[in-house]
Amino acid sequence: MIGRWLMKKMIDNRKETIRDVFQQFQQSTDFVIYNFKTEGRMYKIAYFQTLIDSDRLNRDILPFLTKSDCKTLESILTEVPIQDKEIIKSPKDLREKVLQGFVAVYEGNDPAKCAVIESSMDSGRDVSPPENEFSVAGPQEAFIESIDTNINLIRKRLPLAQLQIKEIKIGKITQTRVAILYIEGLVDKDNLHTLEQRLDDIEFDQVIDSSSLAQMVTDNTLSIFPQLVNTERPERVSAVLAEGKVAFLADGSPEAVFGPTTLVEFFSSLEDYYLPWQIATSVRMLRFFAVAFSVLSTPLYVAVLTFHYELIPRDLLSTIIASRSNIPFPPILEAIFLELTIELLREAGARLPTKVGQTIGIVGGIVIGQASVEAGLTSNILLIIVALAALASFTTPVYQMGNTIRLIRFPFILMAAFLGGVGVAFCSLVTIVHLLHLTSLGRPYMEPIFPPRFSDWRDAFVRLPFNWMSSRPVYLRPRDKGRFNFSRASQKHDIDE
């Protein structure tokens, strides 16, 4: 037993060779090795048949390998009309290349070097319209699961040599490719170094999606509020990069993540910039009102009916008494029952197939709402309030913030049931204090409200005309603050007839 253990220890401690890598690969049934002969010399070709494009192998690689008159790997490699190819001597590099879909060519059973030729399978889907951030006006392209295609969609919109891309690999098991994007000369170096340092410091074995990476690099992981923006639209990433922000993409994820960001930015949509500024400002203000109504409407109903009857208008009092005359439960149980019902319908509709989910959401909401009112479980007034609050929560353009709005209603409802209006005010103050303490890549989360940055109000709660937004956001500290000359942009050069 001791001798066998010592022998295994010696094998493990010896330096790994290229032959060891191939022996490890051969334990998998989808790894293929076969021989071919050229100029009287026997070579071997090896690859994972589930990772390579067989048509490309048979069309662009094998004919040139078997018909070559060359006698060395270097000369054979020059005959293959594929750009991504090289000679490697490191077992680590060989393992990495073969697992990425490269074909290995070598001579003998114990080679000192290998030629690797790119022949990976393109399994990505076609670029399709966005689903979560749909807009009526504007481009209709969304990211897909291929990081190279996603970078192409951004470079197509930013044809700049200053657009820099730094690629790293994260995840001890998955070795996920992650690309950091920024514009040299615009981005603040502190923002860039902060994101790079946080991504480099990630210690996790698997990274599947950019959303999980966003949670790992966020400033306050215990906060329910998102501190980085996830988006599936290439033009939004291009726009924020031009402002001086930094973004990253993960291979296999159809979303990009960018920052630093502010709370106000989660309520702005790309469609705001495709519509006239008066309409865009009105819609943006409507979103803020809808979010406030979604969070506060049900807690205020519970607080008023539990503690503050004097706030109910006399004309409305008889209606509320009639709607609650047959209900045996206090307002808190009534509100939580309806809120949980709405959340169940929303979650079921999201998880079921599209056609079935829409049917469940519409029919289920009507049937359950009507039945609960007739059974005396809830009042019809609260049913209307909860339905409007749920509808208002859908106005947030960013999905992550919509989830936050859904959840923070419940602490407000509980505090309203125990402390009334004081409880609602207390929860509001705690939320505001928490938001004031949040940062995004070290930058203030509540900017331009606090600290006040009045120049950034031009694109916060309102959206002013484009010729008024002559400078980039102050909180980003861009190295080039000006976008254009305001006086020249305001001039008109129409011809007088």
C-alpha cells in the first residue's frame, strides 16, 4: 500500500507532458485521434468531435494536410488556409486550445510540440429582437450568447480605435471568457481599475452568466437594490461607453453589464431618446409616479383602515364600509393574501410556456379576483388598488429594479399594520438612508440628488433637448467632459429666401 501511494505521488509530482494531456482526453468517448501520412512521415490529428465544425475540418484542413509536400509541422501549418493557427509546446496551452475547438496535429507518440488549428463549431443563434427591453422605436437587435458577436454589435456602433477590450477568464471550472469594454480617453481610470480589480479577485469555480458576475462585483451584496445595470441592447452599451462608463460581457450570456450607475438611470428607457423630449419627460415622470404608487398604495390602505379612519373622506366612507362589511379578516391579512396571489400569478405566467402563461395570467387574475370578492375574503377596493400597484410595477424599464419594487412592498405593508402611518414613514426613511449609503463602483448611487449635481439634472427626472446636453455626466468624472459646443449646436443655418 505504501509503495503504491509513493508511486502515485511521484507520478502526480512529475512535470506534465503533452502526452499526458492526450491520454487524459482519450478517456472521453468524443475525443478522436487518427493517423495521416505525408511525404513518408506519419502524423496524427486529434480533436473533440463535439467541439469542432466537421464541414470546416473536411473542407479547409484535411485536404491541405494530406496533400502537403512539407516535412515539418511549421511548413505543414503554412499550407492550411486558416488564420488562427500556431505551434505550441506547453501542455497547459494545448489543453486550453483543444477544449476551445482547435484541431491538434503532431508527430509520434510522445511529441514535444503540436500544431493547433482553429475549427470550432459556431453554435450561436442569430441576432434577434430584444424581449425584456422591447421598444417600439429604435434598433431591433439584441445580444446573443456569443461574446464575439456581441462585441461585433458594439464595434459596429462605435467604429473607434479608442474602443479598448480587455479579455480575462473567470471560473476555475468553466474558464468563462469575460471582456471589459471602455473608450480610452473618456473613461475615468479609477472606475476602470475598480472593475478590473473586482473581476480579477473573483474566486468562484463556475461562472455561467453576466448577471452572476454583476452580483459578485457589486459594492453592497446585501442590498436588494441593483447597483449595476444589465441590458440586452447593444445601442445602450454603446451610448454609456460614449459617456465614459465601463462595461463587461461574459461568453454564453445574452446580457451586458455596465456601471457606475445611479438610481435614476434604472427608470430611464432608450425609447426616451427616440421620442420628442416633451413626451419623453412626461413618460419618465409617469414612471416615477407609478413606482411610488406601487410601493405606497397598499401600505397606505392598510394604515388608514387600521389606525387613521379620520383620513377617509365622508363621501367615500360609506363605500368602504359596504365593501368590508362581510370580510372577517383585518386589512393586513386581506392585503397580504392579494399581494401573494398577484405574485403567484406573475411567477406562474413567467415560468409557463408563452401562450399558456398569458392565459393563466389573464384568466387566473379575473377568476381569482372575482371569486375572492364574492366569497368575502377581500374587498373590491383593495382588489383594484393591488391590481393597479402590480400594473405600475411593470413600468420600470430594467427588470432587476422591477423585482426590487415587487419585494420592498411587503416590509411597508407589515410596518403599516403595526405602526400605521408612522410605520410607512419609518420604512421610507430607512429606504432613503440606505440609498444614500449605496455606491456603484465607488460612485454615489443617489446622484444627482445627493450629492447635488445640477448639471446632471438635464437627463435625470426630465430629458431636455439634445443640444442642451453638451457635457457628459459629472459623477463619471470623464477625462473629456465636453460632447460638443453648445453655442454652435444652438445656431441655425437655414437659408433666408
